[in-house]
Amino acid sequence: MFEVTQETHIARSPAQVWDVLANFERYEQWSPYVRPKGSPEQGKEIDYSFRMNPANPRFWPVTAIVSEWEPCAKLGFDVRLNWMLTIEERFVLEPAAGGTRLVHSFRCRGLLARLRLSKARRNFKEILNETDRLLTRYLSRPANKPVLSAKPKRKGRR
């Protein structure tokens, strides 16, 4: 087993951060890595698609269980890829001066996690960094403006 954790300060209230995390339909506007679908309820199985590399357009569809659901405080997904690897993604929100302290983590269990692959740990840390950066950016944007907009096509040479 291994775990990677990151803390981020977001200049929004826990309720505002929760509104984004709990709205699975909006994940595509800020998260290039995961697409949860379904009713977010504790213990409920949902459709969950993920990718490790946002440059790859293909998502891997799997099922996940909403392992934690405490409004404005905790959200967790238990993603079973197969008997060799289970990934728990967790968001914990705490009130902090001027906003919210977000503790975002991945805990990996199973045969592959026991190998202690340093590249896997590095990849999950990069995913935490990028996801939290994009979530913070999404929450600081003007209302209804998506973060993951496509770059305009260039015309001619530059």
C-alpha cells in the first residue's frame, strides 16, 4: 500500500468547494482525469471513468463506490480496477482563514501497490497537483466559464 496526500488552500468557503466536488456533471469542466457519473450517495456504486494522462483522449470506464459522503466535509471514491489494484481518492474540506483547507489524497492497495513503484507514486502526486490547481482555478473564475476550454486553432504560420 502507498498513499500520496496534498493540502491546498482555496479562497472559497467549504460549501462553495463542496458544490463543485459534489456535482459530478461538472467534473469535465475542471478535471482532466476523472468522470464520475450517477447519484452521489454514501455506499452507492457509480460509473467512474479515469485516465492517468490527459494527453490521451481515452478514459477507462470502471465502477466505483462512494466510500465517503459528508456534505461540505468529505468525499471519497473507492475505485477497484481489478484484484491487483484498488485506488481510494479522498477529498477532505476544513474551514480555514480566508477559505477552505483541502486535503486531497490517493491510497493505493493491492498487489501492484505493494511493489512500491516510485514512478506510480510520482504519477499520483502529479495528478494531485494538477487536479488541485485546476479545481482552485475553476473556483476562482468568473461564473459559468469553464477552465478546460480548447485552445483556439492557429491560422497560418507563426
